[in-house]
Amino acid sequence: MNKWLVSVLAAVLAFTGAAGPASAFSAPYESYTYNYYLDAVPIPAPYLPDRAVTGRDLGVGDFRSPNDLFVAKDGTLYILDSGNARIIVLDPGWKPVRVIGSFMRDGREDRLLNPGGIHVTENGLIYVADTDNRRVVVLDGEGRFVRLLENPQSDILPPNFIFNPLKLTVDSAGRVYVVSRGAFEGIMQFDSDGTFIGYVGTIHVRQSIFDKIWLRLATREQRARMQLYIPTEFSNLDIDDKDFIYATNIDTYSDELIKRLNPSGQDVLKRFGYYPVRGDVRYRNFGSSAGPSMFVDIKYLGGGMYTGLDAKRGRLFTYNDEGDLLYVFGALGTQVGTFTVPVAVERQGMDILVLDRAKSNITVFKPTRFGRLVNEATRLHYDGYSTAAVALWREVLALNSNYDAAYIGIGKSLLLEKRNEEAMEYFKLGMKRRDYSVAFKRYRKEVLQAQFGPVMSAIVALVAAWLAFRVFRRRRMRRVVNHEARLH
């Protein structure tokens, strides 16, 4: 009960702005995570809204239906202002550097048409998914034309295939990965020279028991018309520093709403949390904003952490590399810090940026003390500095004693230090059964090894005593028999 009261008090303080001085605004949303029993547990706000930035604030005119944004490693921000068919480039201090509204190609002026996604490589090449022009445009850092990716040709493409790129990313070798409308086979992969080389990460659709029953009852004509089991599309993607692709799909009832694809296209995302990596695990089935989470973007944050943007309820879900949910924040609404139609999430330094298409603005969220501690402790553990992470996890528990991830983090550190009995206690507090079993098996082995010598010595002593007793008894019996024989 005391843990719960402290947790609620910490959450209330966070909601009123007391979680840290990072923002001029208090949180217009509740922050939470889910415990082992799938209950939403309030936590201090990990991020607070700092400001909402419009095109007019930047001095470049109002945005119109912006679709994407990208932050380069040096902090340069690229905004894809789709309705105005332009790319706005800002320096790390949010000062306009240039606006790319058109480019020259083959001696003619060319323009984008409702572009959907943008990615910028380390060498400054700008890749744009020019959706309604059915192509990917590559520009240099100054906005000069470099090349196009369009009209892919391959035997594995259907004869009536139309290339409508929506989102894209590029790996360190220059391979381009594109989410294209209607490409149910997976993410389209292009070589560094622009040649289509195949698909990665096909989404597999599973039938429910009701679908299977309907298939058995349906007529042949009905089954022929059914298209329920065509694989669904991906909605967005991002790439980490090891060239693994994080991708989201639109099959909201799947347990694999988020995938981590290795270079071979295999899903290697770890899902060791209490529940699948799929956003909200409890939700209304009727009414407004009913149904499962619907991820429209994903951002790799470093340290094994990634954030999924749920457009259904305007929330951001952050997980660690094991698939444990760290925190949830955000909401739909009209206040600063809430969204109407959120479409993209990015990271700039420690800040989280969310682009809202309907509001035509970018909301900047700054981490609170609670958020900084959780993020840093998670990164330290991921990088192998688990002992250093323990001190931070203890600070987290001082803010919220009911935060399971902190107990689990301390338990993992103790496990690495071979302090198995203590680790068991923390895993028990964090309700982490899988890791508790590991710690218990190691502790049992440790106890057996520690007791093996004394136990075996005692067993040997008992066996020796028993053998000596038997020898003594035989000799005594022999003497008795010999004595009785002499008497007769």
C-alpha cells in the first residue's frame, strides 16, 4: 500500500509540473506504464511539453499538411512541408538555413508532389519519398538534383504494380528501404545504385478462430471473393546505428505491430516484457478512439530504446531492447503537448519532437528528471555498465517506488555480479518471472556447490562409520560363536 501511495503522489507531482523544471508547461496528459497484471500504473511524466513551433514562428510561412521530419546527427532539422511542396532546413538552433521548393533536372524546374517521407544520410544526401510523382528524389545538401528512383522493374513485382513511395530510410551502405502503398509483400529494398533487389520483412497475417469458422461455412464463391488474409502494409520505418530496421505495420490486431529487421529481413525484436510490444494492452472496444493502438511512426532513441507514435490516442510508447515498456505519455487534444493528427516523431539531443499534420506544428518535449534518469539508466545497462545504472535506478525508485522497470534493472545488475539471492528479491518486486527463474537456478547451483564439500564429507563419514560398525559387529558375532563352540 505504501508503494502505491508514493507512486500516486509522484505521478500527481509530475502532472502539476513538479517532476522537473524542464518545461514552462505542466503535462496535459497522464503518464503511465503497465504492470504484470496489465493494470495502467501512473508514473511521473517522463517528458513535458516545452513549446509548439509553427512555420510562422520560424519565419518561413505556415506549414500546410506536413508529413515528416528528420533530425541529422549534427542536429540539423529537415521538415517535409508536403502541402507546400517544400523542404525546410533548420540549424540545430532552429534558425532557417534554406527552403528547398524546387530543383533543376535536365535543364527544367521540377517540384515535389505531396511527398510522404524524408531521410538524410551522414554525407548530406536528402532522400524524399515523392509520393504522388511515384518516385524517390535524391538531392544534395544544397537542394541540387542528384538522381531518381522510379518505376522499379523485377520479375517478382506484379505486372500492374504502381510505385507509390510513402516512407523511406537509408542504411550506411547506401541501400534504400521504401514503404510503398499497396506493397503487401514487405518493405522494398533498392541497391545503392537504385536497382530494386527485393522485399524484406513480409508481414504474416494469422486467422482468428472466427475467421476459420467462417471459411468453413462460406461458399466457394464467397471464399473466392475473400481478401482477408492478404498481408498488411507497413506504415513507417527507422534505422539504428547497426543498420537494423525498426518498422511499424497497420495490422492493429497483430502482436507484431513493431518489428526489428536484421539485414536478412528477419524479425529479431526481443519481446520479453509482460505483454507484446503493441502499445496499449487495455482499451475500449466501442466509442471514440476505441480499439488497439495504431503506430504511424517509430524512432530509435539509442541505448536499445525506441518510441512508437500511436495516432489512435496520440500517445508515445517507449520500450527498451528487451521489450519492456518504460513509459507512455501524450494525448489527443487542443492544448500544447496534445495532438490532433500526429504523423512523425523525432529526437533532437535529449528532446522529443512530434509533428502534427492537422495543427501544422511541431511540439517539443523536454525530459523531466524522472525521464532523464530512466533513459540514462537504460542506456548504461544496454552499454554494459549495469553497476553504474543501479544508482540511477535507485533515484528512480525514490521518485516512484512502484516502478517495476527500476526493480528489474537493479535485479539484472545484481545477476551480472552473481549476487543471485539479492537479484531474486528484486525480480520478485518487479514481477519478472523469467529473470527470477534464471536467478533462482543460479542461486540453487551456487548453494549446491557451496554445500557440496561439507555434505559429501558428512556422507563419507557416515558411510565409513557404518562400515566400521558392520566390521565391528561381524567380529563380535564371530567371537560369540567361537565362545559358544568352546563351551560345547
